Amino acid sequence: MDFQVNKSDLYSVADILGMTVELDYATGKLSGKAERAMFLGDLSLPLKPKIAGSLLLPECIFAAVNVLGNLALLVVISESGPQRCTVHVLNLAKMDQLDTWLDKKKPKTRGEALELLGSAVVKSYRRVNTTKWEPM
Amino acid sequence: MISVEDFLTLKVGDLLEADPLFNGLSDEPVVLRVATDGADRKDFVATYLGVTLGRWSAKRNGGRLSWTFK
């Protein structure tokens, strides 16, 4: 694979998701899951975000993450530029099945993925630095 | 957690805000909207950025509330 994954990108994504993200170069797949909690005051609701699918291309890496209910995320890491690392909030009610979406649609770029997702994309964020994200 | 007193005043359509779901990414909170309003039980629809997460149900048992997620 020509494109080398920057570990700080993976760590940044892992921090947001609250999970350890692992890259298997043999299969070309990302994996990761976590157990965390959402809070309403003292009340906590367990969350178990999990990477449901991934696609590693020479120019771009995609990870589709199941969060809870209809909420999912698409994480995209591209080769370079101000939008190297982006996170897109998805509404599963407006798209095909998440775990097979990347394998079936095979987007080649971030732009193509977002175009294919259409109205399923609720909001997008780009990583500014290792700790800061901003809306796109 | 909301108090029993707060619970009793909630009506259909009222909103509660939980903590942000992804700290660092966005300050957007999880929002709970009262969907059904009973004397001892209320159902809430939880959403994040308008995306449905599921339904929470709060039941009053005397001076305490017990919560379940559906």
C-alpha cells in the first residue's frame, strides 16, 4: 500500500471514539470497539461504539462506526491537506446498511463518499490539530 | 439525574439535555424529548444532532426514578 497511515491520525480518531483503533495491514481492515457511557447527570447509558466496516485505499482510509440507534460515524483520513482527517455524523435511517456500505459502494475519495451518502450526512468535522476539531 | 420534582413537571415536548456524546469533537448535547407523559412514567426520545438514538423510559417508584433504555 502506497499510503502510510499516520499514527497520530489514528490516535486522534481513537480519542474521539473512545476506543483503540487497530490497523491490520494484512487484511487492509481497521478494527476497534469500546465501552463507554453517556451521562444525564448521574444517570449513565452504556455506549458500545464499534467499527463496522473499513476501506483502505492508496489515497484514503474510511472507517464506518456504529454508535447507537440510528447514529453512526464515517471517519476519513486522506493523504494530505487541511481536511486530512474528518469525521462525518451519519443517520442510518437515510442510508443502506452500514457494515457493508463501504464494500458495496467502494468510494474512491472523501467527496465521492459524501456524495453517495447524500442526506445521510448530518454534520461533518475536520481535525485542526491533535486535540481540536471544527465543523466543516 | 433529574429529580422526582422535575420529573413531575415534565410535559410532552419538553426537552432535557444530556452531556455531549463526543467530547472534543462537538459540544452538541444529547437531547431527550418527552414523548409520553404519565403520572408515574414518562418516555423520552433521545437524539443527537437530530438523529434518533433510542427511547428512554423513566418510572417513578415513590421518591425514586428508575430508568430503562429501549
